[in-house]
Amino acid sequence: MAKLILAAERLIRARKLIQKALEIPLPLGSGKNDLSYIAGVKDLLWQARGMIKFISMTPSATPEVKQEVKEIFTEIDRAERELLG
């Protein structure tokens, strides 16, 4: 059975995944057009989204947690535009 991860831990892990995506080095040859670079960035950001996407739908989520989820979604979108745009 899968281990239950609390919302606070999910928020922390999502931020770590975003940071990990930001730290992926840009390939020298093809730069942002390198398919493995694009796939790596998109995968990490997809994992971050998946980590938090249902938190705001839970009845136990406080307004502060819901606001933090919105902020993380904004961070994910900003990171994607910055890294792939």
C-alpha cells in the first residue's frame, strides 16, 4: 500500500522538484532545443504539478494551504516559461 504523504510534505517536495528543474544545466550544443533537456524539465515540472494538484480539493485544506498551492502552480508556470520559452 502506498504511503500517505501529508499536504505540507507535498508542498515541500513540489518546491524541491521545481528547484531541481531550474538546476538542470543547459546543453552546450543545441541549448533549449535539446530533446532530453526539454523532457527532463517537463518531467520534473509534471511531477511537481502532480504532487499538489489535488491538495486544494481536499476538505481539510485551509485557505493558507490553498493559497500556497496557487503560488506553487504560478512558480511552475514561471519556471516552464523561463526554461523552455
